[in-house]
Amino acid sequence: MSEAHTVGMIPFSPREGVWVESLAKTDPDFLHELAESLPKRTGFMIISDPQTSSYAQSRGVEVIPDASQLFPCGSAIRVGESCLFSSGSVVRAAVLQVFPSRTALRSDLSQLFLSGSVISVQGGNDIGFPTGKVGFANNILDVMPLTSGSQVPVVFSGSQILQAQTIELPTAPAQTTVSLVFCVMASENIAEVVSQSTPPAFSATARLDECVADKEFDAIFRRASEERFEDGMESQFSRDLEALVNAYGSSSKGVLSRLLNDESVPAGVWAEAMRCLGRVDSPSSREARLWLLEKGLTARSPLIRDGAALGLASMDDPSAIPYLQRAIASETLRGLRSDMQEVLSQLTSR
Amino acid sequence: MPLLLLKIHKIVWQRDDLPSFLPHDDVPADCLVDLKTDENELSLWHVEDDKSNLNRVVTALASNAGFVSNFDYLLFDYNVVTSLGLKINRTDGKTPDRVANRSWHRDLVELSGKRISEFAIGVFYNGEAERVTKKKILELLKAAVAANEVDQSKLASRIASEVLSAPLRPVQRFLRRSRQTWSAIKSSWQE
């Protein structure tokens, strides 16, 4: 599961919503883990892009290509405008969409979280939500209580922010359980975008293993500042990093993402980390590593940008092409730009 | 005039966007990391002026690594060394390529702190930093193994496992061997 820390970084309140997961690209690990764990508790559906849909279908996850199919006739939900939930047993899931670009996502999210818009729930009996924290894989799902009169956050669909609106819930049996899962899929990670637009007020859900991972990664990065690195030669740091990435798989992404923003880590260490991340042979962390390398292409230090380009060359994954193209367009150092172009040629000629 | 090759990290030798504190006749201190001296000597490699042995030298050095990786090097004219009055000796290299070791390895000797700084400045402004991609290195290593240029028993296990998978085509092997033989003869003649 990627971005294990995301939930913990997002304020949780009826006004601001429930954030379950930011999903980088079409993270198969995430879908796999959802498919494995979430349905046991709630059941869920995914509306997604074709690539994710085909993966999800292959995993036996029900995929609905069109939100309008989510809610049957007679549902009080105004289909096509929001994505929400229905009482009863018809739908116990939520909606997600793929954003076309990070820019669109950033814009939409900032609007969403700054607007504070809410949907008022009116009518019907109270619906008993299971409240509290539900853990699955490396994430914690916050489930919010929904009662008549409570306010439900605005939900957005695609690149459009939905306006606040009234949703009428039909009367439902008292025992009915409705689970609410918001997922957002984007072509890039959105955790930091969200954290920029919302104060980090809610952090109680950090899991113990995340803390342990944090400490372990942090320790090897600190120790590495004493080392000298050489192309083609293993270092103690690269061995340690490889071991940790293998151990934590896709959940290393959150920790490494935080360390990448930690300016006290020397650029040379991150450059070595980038080169190493490209070499690690760990399918479970592939998406996470790719994401980090793509992020590294825009790092402030040219050492890190160079390391990221070398890491991407090692991964040899054409999905990095658009990121490399953008990095090349903005690269000011001629030599580095030319090296990035070499990597781009390699990926495009695959 | 022949050239000399030094293994480096290319990114720290780039001359664009140099730090503002740096005087025109100085180099970023990070470059010094690549000038690893041992007993006041610095290992360099001789490259023909037509660069005919360049690939073989690069391959020899890459085969000495722990795994297949990109290879960055700085190439500069012998003049840089001679104009600084630095001494250079022909010594044996320690790569898995015996021919390269015997023919093209050099040591810059009797280096002091001042001399190594002068050398750094000289090669920073008069050398060309280049990179051979990992993909290309892998091709070169495979070719070198197929041509028996490197001692396979001296390859690190990770390199051996990557390299010993696909053989080189006979025509490639013949052309490569011809070029390198000529280069070795030329080098001996010049010495």
C-alpha cells in the first residue's frame, strides 16, 4: 500500500472529509491489497481508467466504468454529480477518478479543501456507521459517523469539484451499515499537495510499524553521510537501503518521501539512494521506487537529479518518459540535460 | 597528443552554473573527491589521440566494479599534466583486462596537496567529462568477455551473472579485436 502516512496527515472531520489513500498511478499493490482486505469488511467498487480497471477486474474487483451505474433507479443520490453512498445494501462504496495531471489535481484539491463546502444530509433515520479506525494493510481507514443532519464533505469527481448539495437519504433499517471510502487516483502522488492545503492536525493514526520503518530508514541515511560512493560499487548504505526496501515493500514510499524532503540529508547520500532504488530487485516496491525516482528528477540538487536519472535508466520503465521529458525541459545544466536525454532515448527505444 | 582518462562522478565536474563563491581559476571542492590518491599517486589511463582504445579502457575499468553501472570519466590532454610539471609513470593496472593493465595504465606520482589542486584546476577547465550508459557498458562487457579480453574469474559475481548471458556476434568480435590490436601496437610504438 502506498502512502501509508497519508491518512495520518489529513485532518479528519465532517467538514473536511475522510481521506483514505492517495494512489500514485495505477498502483497494483494498492489495488491488490484493497481487493484482498477491504471487501472483507465493506465491499467496494472502483471507477477508474481502463488500465486500472483491467487490473482490478483481473483481481475480481467489481469495476464500474460510469458513475451513473452506481446507483439504481429510485436512489436518492443524484448520480453523476456526486459519488456517494446509498443506504441499504445496494452500494457500500465510493468513487474515484483519475486526474489528468498533477496540475489539475493540485488546483482541484486546493479548492476542495479550502472551500470547506459540505453536503447536508437530511431526512431518514440515523444510519449507524462503524466508527473509529479500521486498519487494512498499511493504511488506516477512518470511518466517520453519519447521522441525519450531519454534514458530509464535498466529493469531487474527475477534475470537477462538485458543489455542495443536498442529499436525501431514504429511511434505512437501524442496523444498516454503510461504509464510506473515498479514494483518489492520480497520475502522481498527492499527499504533499493535500498537506500543503490542510493543516496537519490529525496524526493519531500513525502505525507502530511505520514508526519503526521511519527510524530504520532514518538511521541508515544518517550513517551514510560518512560514506564515499562510487558508480558500480556497492556501499554499506546501498546494501542497507536495499534490505529495507525489500522488507517494507511499497510502504517504504512514505518514509523515503519524507526523507527526500529532509534537507539535513546530504545530497550525495540521496544521489546514491536514487541510483540504488533503480537497481533494487523488488517487484512489490516497484511503483514506490519509480515514484521516488520521478520525484528526484525535480530535486533542488543536481546530484539528486542525476542520481534519479540513473536510477530510472536502471529501472528501464517507459512510464517514466513524461517525467523525464519535463525534467529535460526544465534542466538548466547542459551536461545533466544531455544525460537525461540519453536515458530518455533508452526508454523510448524499448 | 594522447589523452589521459580519470574515473569521476560526471555531475560534480560540470562547468555550468558554478557556485558564485568560486573564483574563475578555482574548482568546486566536490571534484577533489574523485582525486583519490594512494601513497601520493593518482591512477590514470592512457587513451590514444584517436580514442581507438577508449572503449577497451572503459570496459576494463567497468569490469573491475561490483556490478554493471554507468561509467563516468574525464578525458584530458597529456599537455595538462606536462605543463604542470607533474610526473607520470607507466605502471600495471589492476583490472580484469591484462592487456589494458599493461598497455595503458599510468600513475601520476609525487603528488602534493598543492600539485593535486593545480591538477584539479587544470583538468577541470581543460578536460571533457563524459558518461557511458549502463546499457552501453553491458554491451561492452559482453563483447569483452566474448573476445576473452577480460579474465572472467576476476569479475564480480553480479557482473558475471549479467554479462555471461548473451554472446557477441562473430563479426563484431573480429572488428573489435582488430581495432584493439592496432591500438595496442600503436601505443607500444609511441612509448
